[in-house]
Amino acid sequence: MSVKPRKSAEARRRTLVKSGFGIYFAIFLIFIYGPMFAMFILSFQGKRGGTSFPMRGVSLYWWEKLIQPSTVGDLKGALVRSVILALIVMVFTALFSTMLGMAFRRPFRGSGALFYTIMAGLMVPGVLLSLGLATLLKQVGIPPNWWSTALGVHVVWTLPFGFLVMMAVFNRFDASLEEAARDMGAGEWTVFREVTLPLILPGIVAAGLFGFTLSYDEFARTTLLAGEFNTLPLDINASMTQRIRPTLFALGTASTLFSLLMIGLFLLVYTIIYRRTQ
Amino acid sequence: MANHAIPQHPGLVGAVPARGFPWRGGDDRPGEAASGRDGPAAAGARAVRRAPGGHPGWLIAPATLWLFVFLLVPLASILVFSFFTSTGFGMAPEPTIKNYVDYFEVEGFFDPEARKFLTPSVFLSTLGTTFRFALTVMVLCLLVGYPIAYFLALQVQAFKWQLALFLLCMVPFWTSYLIRAVAWLPMLGRRGLLNRALVELGIVEKPVSFLLYSEFGYTMALVQLYVVLCIGPIFFSLAKIDRQVLEAARDMGANAFQIFREIILPLSLPGVAIGMIFIFVMLMGEFASAVVVYGGKISTVGTVILNYYTFANYPFAAVNALMLMIAMMIGVVIILRVVDIRKQL
């Protein structure tokens, strides 16, 4: 008899703790998303309004200014370049991560050194890579370009994420499936295409997600290495050094919405492929 | 055609990833813990993995070459260029240690007349400031982020909710960091949202000015920008904890605090270390948000490096970069000394 009330008290205490955590989590979400949300609302600021509340009417004035070509440099071009760059980085990240993941399934000489080199891409601040490569290029007289040098350092940054995803995938991978296919006389390439690839495809998509989104938003690594033409984050940074106007908020909102759209797209593709592999 | 072989293999049920994201094991739920990974099927898989096959050379060659060109060469050039001579509009390959002398030396450094015996050079003190900010923000991120990871990993029961809420926390990481920094401007100003909230709630009588372009506002913005980086790793190490162990501890009469201190905290330390290293190195290289949220009133090592690059004094920028790298390595080594993360990898 004495156990029962104690249990219910324990249950009540647990519910209390849980709702406490829930409230904290809600506050945390406001902390994380609140500023972005305020920016989103302020992008619809009236024509006479400033960069902070109160709203002076609601208008699309700043969004229109954003689309007009003269305001923030070559915005459309910057967006196009950023997306193309992100797509190339995505392909390289997915490809390299898969190849490295395959290679790391078996121990090989120098695997430790390679592992730490890949991880170094995560650890070295972008400003150092930018500086090192930019000065080297200056010294030897090769001009930097967004599609060459910026691409190079972007992949260095995104590869560790994709690589870790593929490592996790192969850690849980059952090699006897491949062995079975091999026993039935399938060649190495057939085994990869018919057995391995379908099973690791969700991981490849996840690696691609890291490649695309991290490259699309990357600023520090691009800052000295984009060359003649800006990517979108560089344009955003440039417009921040001028007087800050609600146009910047419209730009920020547009860019964030695009990021969210891409994340949603990746998650959708991931879910579809993952369901199919089950 | 090879797929036909799958159902005929009786030993591999449960060895395929159980559910959810690939980085998430199926072994953190009681009942599933016994299946699969450490059973005979997994042992067989390990034996197969060791079997000889194609050489991995061509698999690693492209990425290795890429990392050599775009990671190792830039870092090596920083080291080399730090010994070059600045010519005012560029640099010449004449070896010198002048850059290092300039970096460390300052008037009064060894001057007995000076009040303080060791006044650090302006560059060293910038490094110190950057380090101090990094440390403060790291601690705050841990205090803010750990309960979130704990909540997600151990309090939320339904896997669907766990995944959804975790993704909600991770989304900002995949959006632009610059824009998230800009978004703080309407929050922090004298007429910003925070001030309005403070006045409306009657906490202060009139708007306070210590929010924007101040250490307080800057720190708060940095915590918001970087806290998600530690939630991920801590969440993963917490999610790996076998719930049966917690249940057993509870049955043996341990209270919640004891369970946390004796089981949960030690098991989550690798995740904490990875998260802290991640935040630390990012903060040490920080430069853009200092301009946006602090109005450029503070110099970080990052801004100093970029300034000297703009002045075309590349060797001196390189020295600053090198010192930043050394400070970072020391920090990372200290964190790794405290926590052994190899268990996590």
C-alpha cells in the first residue's frame, strides 16, 4: 500500500520536470528564431519606416527595392553564382564522402593521417584558409575565382560533415549483403551499383545537404577567394557596410527562405529514398 | 538481380540500420539493444570487411589531392610567408624575423620604468580578447545548450518528436550565419524589441543603451549564433546511453541527481568536448559578427588579419594567423586532455 502513493508522487514529479524542460525548450526556440522572425516582419516595413519597430505601415516597398537592379550591386548574379557554386560543392562533397567512406571500411596505411587531415577542414578557421590561399595566389600571380579557389576551400569545409555521415552509414552497414551478391557471381562494380549504392543512398543525400547548405551560406572562406565576382554572402556583407536599411532585411528573409526551401527539399528526397530502402 | 539474395540470408535481420538518420544507432532503445550489431551477424560482417579486395588508392586519391592543394598548402604558405619581408605593396622572399619581433615587441615591454612589467603588445592582447570571448561564449553555450540536448535525448520519448525537434534546433546551422547576425540589430537597439519588452514589463523605466554595440549584446548574439553547434554532438552522446542502465540505477535507489552525476554526465562528456572544440575554433576565427553586432568597436584576430591583408602587409597578416593557429591548437589540446573523445569516434 505504501508503494502506490509514492509512485504517483514520482510520476507527478517527472511530469513537472518534463514540463519545466518543455518551457525551457520553448524559450530556447524563441531565442534562436526570434531575431530572424523580427527581421522577417521588418522587411515589410512601410516606406518611411526604419530598421527597428514600430512598423510604420505595411508595404512591399523594400522588397521592390531589392528587385530593382541598382540597389545592392549585382544581386541576381550573386544569387546565381552562389547556387551554382553550392551545387558543384554538393556534388563533390557527396562523391568524395562516398569514396572515402568506402575506402575507410578497410584499414589502410595512412588512414589515421588522412582522417585527421579531413577533420582539419572542420577545425581550421575560414579566415586562415582564405588568407593562406589568397596570399599564395597573389605571390604566384594566379587570380582567384569563385568557381575555382572558392570552390576548393568550400569543399574542404563541407567534406568532413559528409565524411562523418558516410562513416556512420558504413559503421552500421552489413557487408554480408555484398558478400551474398559476390557469392552469386556479381562483379565488384555490379555489387556496388546493385547492393551497396541503394543502401547508402540516404547517407549520400545527407552528405549532399551539408555540401549545398554550408557552401551556399559560407562567407569567411569566400571572403578573399571569390575574385572579381561576389557570391551572395559577400554581397550581403557588402551591403552591411553601407547604411543598414530594411532592404537588407528583405534580402536576409529571401535568402533564409531559400535556405529553408532547400533543406525541406533535401529532407523530402531523403525521406523518400530512405522509405524505399527499407 | 543481386537483391534476390537478401531474403535468403537469415543472419542479417537487425543488422541493417534500424530507423531514422544514418548517424543514429538503433541501440539506444531497450529491447533493440540485444539485436543486430553485436550479434553473430555483425561479427560475420566484420570478418567479411577484413577480406582482401580492391586497393583503396583510387578511392582516396582525389580527395587527398584536393585537401593537399586547398588545405595543407594554404596552411604551409602561412608559415612560410610569415618569414617573408614586407615591401609595402607585397612581399619579397627574403627571410626575416622582423614580423615576429613586431608582433611581440611593444614599447615598455621590458621597460623597468613601466608600471606593469609585462605589457602585452596590442596584437597579443587582441589574441587575449578573442580568447576571453571564446571562453565566455563556450561556457554560456554549454549552459544553454546542454539542457536542450538532455531534453531532446532523454525526456522526449517518441522518436518522431525527437527527430522533429532536433531538426528544428539544427535548421539555423544550415542558414546564413551573417543574416542571423544582422537579425540581431532590430532586437538590440535603443528602440529595439528587447528594450520595448523591458519597458513594457516595467523592468526598466526608459530604454537602456547597453544592448547594441556592447559586450553584453555581442556575447548574447554569439551564443545564439553558435549554441546549435554543441547541441548536436551532446545530443548524439546522450542518445547513445542505454536506457536500461538508467532504469537499473533507478531501481537500485539512485535519485535523479545521482543518476545524472554518475552516469549521464560522464557518458556525455565526449559530446561536450566535440561541441566545445567546434565552438572554440569557430569563435577564434570570428570576425564578421564583431563588425555587425559590435559595430566594429572590438578587434578580433580575424579582423586584424583581414586589415593587414587589405594593407598588403601579407607577412604580418601571416604572423597573426599563425599565432591564432597556435592558440587554437593549445585550446584544443587542453580540451582533449580533459576529455578523451576517441571513445566517441
